[in-house]
Amino acid sequence: DIQMTQSPSTLSASVGDRVTITCRASQSIKTWLAWYQQKPGKAPNLLIYKASSLQIGVPSRFSGSGGETEFTLTISCLQPDDFATYYCQQYSSYSLSTFGQGTKVEIK
Amino acid sequence: EVQLVESGGGLVQPGGSLRLSCVASGFTFGDFYMTWVRQAPGKGLEWVANIKADGSEIYYVDSVKGRFTVSRDNAHNSLYLQMKYMGVDDTAVYYCAKYGPTTGPDVWGQGTTVTVSS
């Protein structure tokens, strides 16, 4: 099974900060990685797919990079609406998908 | 507008069964894989199952194999999750999502809550 290790688990930041979240896969997933934002009581919202493609309607301050086993989600200038929990997900095969443990972005 | 609406959640006793439904609108349902994902209270997301567009291939996470069954009715734009022999660890919000060929799960329902308790 492919394990996804996401770090940090919690991140304290201020409005305007540049924020980086990392996701590591236990084996190569090429670029089959998505990033989601989730707010309390709501469904996850797709931000980035195929490691670096911005989903339609998502602000350009969100960006993704990486491939094979190392991936990064960057928020270039943190906004008040961005305080939430973020998850990575590998979808390299229809037969098995895995999420990272999540990163909660809190107000510093 | 692409929309997914889950229903069928509720309280069930350990060892019991429940059937969740997910009705899709705003896209050609029969063209896409669909997926179920769950989230236990205060925990992260867990992939549960994927079903191919025509229903011919279905994949499950190990923890639900033999207990959960995913099916779909493309004529009625509906996805189902039949859950049997349920345990307290199955307590979660269950989401259905449309699975794009390059995006992965890209549109999600609002979720339905399942509680397994005596």
C-alpha cells in the first residue's frame, strides 16, 4: 500500500504569510496527487490536481509542485479565508487511494 | 451546476446494516468513476471505495472488504453504499464524489452522518 506522510500536522501563521505544506509518498506516484481544503462541517474542496494544476475557481495564491514522492502545497499570501485543514491525496491507481493525515492551518 | 446529494445516514446498532445513496446532477453520471470517502469524528479523510463508470470494476479499502458493497444505477444517476456487519469504527461522515480521469475526486457531496452505537 502507498502511505502518504503529510507535515506539519499543525501550522500557526499570520495573514500575509507564505505557507508551505509537504506531502511524501512511500513510493512513486508520478504526479497523481491532489490537495484539498476542508473547513469544519464542510466537504473537502479540491484546490490542486496532478500535483500542480490549479482547479477552476481556486485563487492563484494556491500552488502545488513536486513529483514522484515529494510534493508541496504553497499559499503565497495567507488570507483570513485560508485558515482550514488541508489534505493531500494520492490517486495513482483506481484500485487504491490514500490521504495524508492533514495539516491544520491556525491563526498565529 | 454539478451536484451530489447523499442520504441514508443515521444511527445503527453494532452488527447492523445501512444503505447510503448519492444522487448526481449536472453532469453525465454514466461517464465517470465515482468514489466514497469517509471521515470519523475529529479524524482525517479515509478513502473507502471506487466504482468504474459502468460498474464493472469496484475497489475497496481493506477495512471494509466483505462488509461494504458499492453499486450504481446509471439510468437514475445514483450511487449506493450498502454497509453490513457494521462496527463502531464505521462511525463517520460519508461523502460521495465524482472522480475525474485527471483530477481525481473533484466534486463532493455534503456528506451523510452514520453513527454505529448501541
